[in-house]
Amino acid sequence: MSPDATHPASIPLLDIHEASVQRGERLILDRLSLRLASGQHTAILGANGSGKSTLIRLIARQIYPLAREDGQPAIRIFGRDRWNVSELRSLIGIVSPALQGDYTSEESPLEVFDAVVSSFFAARGLWVNHHVTEPMRERALEALDQVQALPFIGREMASLSTGEARRVLIARALVHRPRALLLDEPCTGLDPASRRRFLENLRQLAQSGMTLLLVTHHVEEILPEIDHVVVLRNGQLLRQGSKANTLTDEVLSAAFDMPVNVERRGDYFHANVG
């Protein structure tokens, strides 16, 4: 049964109700409530320390919220509060700069196609006990083609540029045909030209039907296809809604604790500080 059949569109992708995450004496997330519909392209925006990374780890089941007093689950993903992590990863692909370092080490070379097809085995590269079937091979090639990375086959991951390697990691996530991609600061380390090419590639994925959850603190990275924005501040929800209602001088000045002027340039928004 396909993920779409198992998780109908009427079920929210994410439903968080008064979730709190504590580190030491500090609440990193403070009774955060958030609901995202299936198929809704969303940008999660906020300053460093606003809770974005903690929210990602919460969705990825790398950390868990404090127990609520009423005993009810604080977070449901696709309508469920209990997940096998590997099953969840097949429905929500996660790509981040931190993950990239695991695949681009020069000390442990990894070929591009192997990096992608080994996702079927939840492994970094292929091992002697891994049997790659023809459907797996075809799916890996299809995923690489989706991100325009077929020409990289045969090269080592460490030889790729930052943007090229990130596209390969997206292909690795796409082999499972996930319902959504969670992109954590995906443009970190990219020069302006590479960033624009990378964002155009993400636009193509969004237009093909892939749901994107884009986590960033750069307004100019919010794609035209994204019209739902979640703004976090100090572990709490500051504002959510359309770009017209969230990407304003008032909201972003509060989010970043300094005067911010927002302007629209074509299909993108830009923020100027001061």
C-alpha cells in the first residue's frame, strides 16, 4: 500500500499541541502548538535559537517532548503519535548540512550512486550483504534524474561541490517516494549562484507535487511555491499564515529583535536589517 493510501490527504502532516522541550533548566520549545496540512508547502522561519532545530529533531523523532499533564500526545505526524523511525523516514525525507558531512568524507570515499541506492538499506554505502534489485536501481536513477544529478554517477561524494552533494542527498531521500521533504537550512554553504540554482531545483520538486518543509532564517530563500510561513521566537509560535500576513516589517522585526524592512522583488521576498 502506498503512503498516500495509508495517510489520506485529510490527515494533517503535522499536529503539535502544547509541546515543550527542555534542556537543563531552559525550555527550548515552550508549549508550542502547530498544525500543518498535508500537501502544504511551508517555511519555518526564525532567528538562531528560536527553536527551529529543536522542532526538526522533534519531527524526526530524535528527541521527545515533555509529557503533558493530561496524558495526551503532544505531537502527531500523519495522524499517529507512535512511529517506527525507519518507517517515518520513508515518508518524510530529511536533508541538512549536518547530514551532508557524513557522506562527503575524503577519509571514507563514497560513490554517488551508492550513496543514493544504499538509502534502501538505511546505510552509508553498499555492503556485501546488500542486494540491489532492479527496481531499486531504477528508482535510484529516477531520483537522481529528478534533481538533475545523473551526470554525477561515478564520482565520489567528496569531489562534488556543496550544492551538488546536497542534490544527491535529496535524491537519497526521494528513493522512498516520501510525502514530504524536510529541508533544514539547505542553502548553508552555497555561494549566490549555487543557491539560486539549488532553489530553482527545489521549485521543480514543489511543482511536481512533493511537499516541502523549508527551515531557514533567510527570507529570500522562501520559494514562490511556499505560501504558508511559520515564524518562531524564543521557542514559541510568533505568527503563522500566508506570506502576506507573516513576512511583514512588524512580524520579522519582532522575530529577529531588530528593525527589519521587507520588500518583494519579483517572486521572492527580501529582508533588510536596520
